[in-house]
Amino acid sequence: MRKVLPFWSQVRNYTAVASAFIYNLNIFGISAKNICTPGFNCHGCPWATFSCPVGIIGYGFGVRSIPAFALGSVLAVGIALGRLICGYACPFGMLQELLYRIKTPKLSMPRPLRYLKYLILLLTVFLLTYVFGFWADSAYIRVNKPVVAKDTPELDQGIFADKNRSYFANDKYNTTVTAGGFPVPQELAAGADSGGLKPVGLSAGGLAGDSADPFSLTEIADNTPEDTAQVSAETAGGLSPVGLGTVGIGDLLTGESPASEVDSTAVNSVSVFEQLEKKTEEQYKDSELLVEVTVENLSSLPLDEFVLTPVFFDKATGEEIWRGDDRIYKYHVPAGGSFTTEIFTVPYLLHKADIVILSPQTTVDMNYSTLFCTYCPVAAIEADIPSKLSGISDVSQLVYATTRMNIPRLLITVVLLGLSIFISRFFCRGFCPLGAMYGIVSRFAVVRITLDKAKCINCGKCDNVCPVELDVRKEVGRSECLSCGDCVHSCPTGALKRKVGL
């Protein structure tokens, strides 16, 4: 039985508890599922803040798409810290440490068993999920983040695909685009400003002076309904005030109040925040948002029809507040191909909601029997049990993992936790694919523990305290080392040191 150093064991527990709290801030409504957690934490948990890199990587290979961000984040953490995360920032590792403190006879894990986690990584995260990870009777798509812009005359066409430039070739806009990339309203293309400042780059032909029909900033402010500038009559012959919302510079100089200003009685009965919200609603109520969406056919089958539905979700509550009609597109998209829709409009609600483009063709039927998540004990503890306690039947916010309670996963969890009472960090050492990924790059880590052989007296005290039963003098700083530091503080000669640097 290895000797446990109480102080450093407690430090690891404190940092692991802090990590568990940070990993599950969604209990307070804080969620960042597009970021991978460095430690092992299931994103199927209803309180999870981040996503599990193992689940994301497994799903990515299941749909034949390389999850570059997830792989990159694991490699970055591994190269920076090695397996230090396993020792100090993994809640499931902490649970195993606590179980091992139960007073029972202790056993050593057979050394060949440590290589099982690399086989599990290869099969259940990469190979089997890639070959058998999904099935599909029809093509399925990925809907990329929509490109949006407010429908105003000063709109920069450059944000949209070239195929949609024809949207602006109508009665509302000139087909000529200025040097700055701005379409020009027809009614502003003619007429010259006699006393104002000529804005460079906003004339119909390009730069001011290059065209016979330049127009001024004053004319733009006067004729653009979406512009928030307040142009005072006293400044018509000089520099036009712009960009200060409902009350412009001109109003401040002249002392005049805009027509939309709230009267004094309303101020007394309505809070400032309610006034601002009312003004915002008034400002955007007749506005439209231009939307362009690109979809990718991720399957090996061609796609001939798909449906897109624009939906707005409230930024504060996450509730759906507006849903548009289903937009049916009948276009042939070959396997691996993509398609960009024509521009369409929706109400402007970005001041209070997020726009999401939904599609039934994004659903993929996963064969979870090949995915590590199906048998993951972390999923059983952090997804299944909280789901039951919170009364939620399906809490997975992403499609990376299933949260259904299943007997095999529960049995595996019970067995692994039971063995962790007798064998130190049994799951970490023999079955954890995240630890395997960190272990592959840990010998190149910036933070690692090194041995000065000249100072070593071969007393063996470091071996006695190692939580993963290493032959410390041969294996410290390598793939199985958690960089926990127990050996450093047990060494009587200072031969072991934590090194930071290449």
C-alpha cells in the first residue's frame, strides 16, 4: 500500500473541487459548450459549462469529420501541462482518491493493464466510431453560422457571397458600389451639397470628386431612415453630427429636445431601463435583418432537398420568441458539397435575441454502441444521476453523447468505483482515454517533474508515495506521470524537482 501525503493529497482535492465547480457553472446559467473542458466532465450533465473533449472527438470521427478544435485543445493542454490536469483538475480523479482512502487491503494494478487506455482511445474514440459510428438512410447537413446584416443603405455588400450581389441590383440600390463597398440609394446618387463636408468614399462613383454627382453626409443622414443621427438645422452648412443615437450633438448645442423624448410624467412612472427598452423596441420594430446561410452536406449521399427554419431565442431566458416559416430548398448538393442560400429577410430582433437556423436534416442517427460515452462512468455519475434528480429525461444540449440510463454503463461504473477502493486511481491508469491523449504528449510538456540522478540516493521514498505506482526514477515525467508532486516533497535530497520550461 502506498503512503499518502496528507497535505498534497488535500491540495489536489481542493483544486479538483474548484474545477468541478467551474466545469458546472451552467447551474447558474453560464454555458460555453463550444469550449472543451481540460478535465474529464460530461457535457450531458444538465449543469455542465463546457463540453467533454472525448465526447466531441468521438462524435466528430463518428460523422467522418475531424474535430480540429477539440483535438487542438487537448494537444495544447497536454503540451503545456502534461497530465497535471489529471492530478489536480479532474473531479473523477478526486473521487477515486477519496475512495482509495477507505481502510481496506490494497492491491497493485498489473503493469500491462496501463496500456489498455490507449487501446480504448484507439477503438472507441477513433477507429470504431469512424467505421461504425453512424448510419443514415439519407443525406444530412451541417448548418453554418448565418451571415446577417441590418437592411440599411449603408450596408457593406462585402459580407455576403458574390452570388448574392444581385440582391442589391434593384430599385432601392444602385448597382454601382463605392470604393468602400457600400451600395448607394438611388435618391442620394444625384444632387450635390453646396455647403457641407464631402465625405470621402461615399459618392456614387467612388471617392468624392471622382464623380459628377457627389452627395454629402448631411444628405445621407436626412434620407436614411435607419440612421440614428440627429442633424440639426443650425449645422446644415457645416459638419453634420452623427452617431449619438436619439439625442445628437446638434440637440445638445441648440438645447432642442427631439420629438421622441419621453415626457417628465413618464420618467416618474417608468424606470430608466424600461424607457431604454421601449426606445430600443421602437427603433427596431420596423427593421429587417438580411440573412444568408451556408449548408454543408456531410454525408456520403447526395442531397436534393433540405429545410431551414429561422428561429430567435431570447438572450436572457433562452426561450423561443419568434419562428419563421420553413424555407424549403430543392437544390442538388453532392456528397461533401456546400450550398449558400439566397438572401432572405427576418425581423430585426438581435437587440434582444440570438438567431439560430434549424433544420431536420442536421439529425444524425448515431450508433452509440461504438462510442466511449455509452460506457463512460463519468457520464453515469454526472449525466444520468443528475438527470434523474432534476426530472429531465434528455438533458443533452448537443448530439455528442446520450444521457439515457443504461444497465451496462451503471454496472461498469459500480465495478470501476469498487476497484478504486482497492487500487489507486484504477480508472485513470487503465481506462481513461483523455489521460491517454495527455500521456502521448506529456513527455514534451512545459511543466513536468525531472530527476537529478547525481543527487538520487535510491532510497525508494518516491516510489512509496506515487499515486500511480510508478518506478519514479525511471518513469517520472513520462506518459504515466501525473506531475502531482508527491515524489518531489518526499525526496530527502531534492533530486526531484518540478521544471517549467522546454
